[in-house]
Amino acid sequence: MKKIGVFGGSGFLANHISEKLTNEGYDVTIIDLVKPKNLLKKQKFINANILDKKKITKILNKINVVYHFAGIADIDKANKFQFLSLNTNILGTINIMEACIHNKVKKIIFASSVYALSEKGGFYSTSKLTSEMIIEQYSNKYNIKYNILRFGSLYGLRSNYFNSLGKYVSQAKKNKKIIRYSDGNETRNYINVLDAANLCIQILKKKYENKYFNLIGSKEFKVKNVLKKIAKLSKIKNIIYKKKIYEHHYKINPYTYKLRGGISLKPKKEINIEEGIKQIINETDI
């Protein structure tokens, strides 16, 4: 049985990945600062910070594959607290790679971001792109297999207020209105978290080794059209657009900014966005 370590396994996407891996028979250890609410009996949880090199080196003993989904994931927080984001995301990645080499881990799968391809993103983009390059250099020197995954806009079950669509569903349910700080004409390529998790497990196959992937949905949507879907399904009418400049956010999908190209990987049979929004609405704890 393969032993898999999931850094950041309490997070939105990594939590779904951990659950699916466990259900498929993998021996899963979740490493995070917060214990997941839905920890399965067969899963092991270890509280650890990726900046603690000594501890994570000990944790990865006998681990075969690492999913590195830890770090500062919120772009606004990353750019407000640049030292925290650069230190955590870059040094944390170095620590994980050193621990992988020490323990002869066979493969690492890293959650990067489409912002690594974009002219936008500020310090967040810098931390992700730098981490990608670090992982590739370690692979070149030590022959550890890797995948770099850049995600479209994730949404779906277990999302919270920090997730874009989760936030708007919460507003609709609690306040009977949606507030968007833009004109809504930005485009996003949404991918349901369940589809993304399936792709992340599919990538364990040998044929995917040492490649960059953009994990995206099959369609682009204008944000305002998605908000209309949320409003309709939530049975509200009030959508408010306010002007506010987010200098680090992109307005159109950033895949055209080819800093280091990736292969687009899409689910063969994906959850359509209306069904995905219904899933969020039907959750009781948003």
C-alpha cells in the first residue's frame, strides 16, 4: 500500500483529495496546522508547520508520495504580508523538498496557481513561480518525480467564505443580496473541487510524471453571469456591483501569459456549474 503525505490536507481541495485517496485504499497522513473536521478513521493527522524542517523530515519517514498543498493561499493576504507569504511558501517548499530527498520520497505533487502564469499576482505569484522552479531543480538533481498543478477557480462542497463562490452563496443565503467589488465582466474558468480532486489522483499515474498541468473547467464564464446563477438558485434578485481596484487580481483568464506553459487537463465528465452551485447552497454550514 502506498503511503501518502498530504501537506495542507485540512484545506479546501486537499481535504477532498485526502478523502478520495483514503477511499481508494491509500495510507494517508494529513499534515497541517489545523485538524480537519471530517478526519476519517483510517487517516492519520499530524500537527506541523512546513517551516519546521526537523519535524517534517521525521514525518516523511516511509512516505512514498507527497502532495504539497500547504502555504499562504489567499492572494490578498499574501500581498499584504509579503514576508510571511514569501517565507512560508518558498522556504516551506525548500523544507519539504529537503525532507523528501532525505527520506527518498518517490514523487511530489505541488499545488501552484494560474497566477504563476500571469502578469498579476504580486508577491503571491512570485512565491508560486519560485516554488515551481525550486521543485524542478530538485528533480533535476535528485531524480525525484514531480507534477506542478495550476488550478482554475475552484468551487464546490466544503467551501467557506474565503472561497469566491462560497462567499457569494453565503451572502445570498444570509443577507438576501450579493455584493461584488467589480463590474462583473471578469472571466474565470471554474472547476468543481470534486472534479479537481479526481484529476489530482489521476496524476499519480506514471505517464503524467514531470509535467506541468493547468487543471481547469471546460468553459469560461463572466463572473456576473455566475452571480446571476447563484441569485436565481438562491431565489434572490439583488446583486450589487461596487467599484474597487484589486491591483493583484486578473480580469481575464491568465493562461495567455505563457511564462512556463502547462498542459490543460480537464475532467472527462465534469459537474456543471449549476449543479455545483446547488451543492454549495444545500450545505448547512457556510
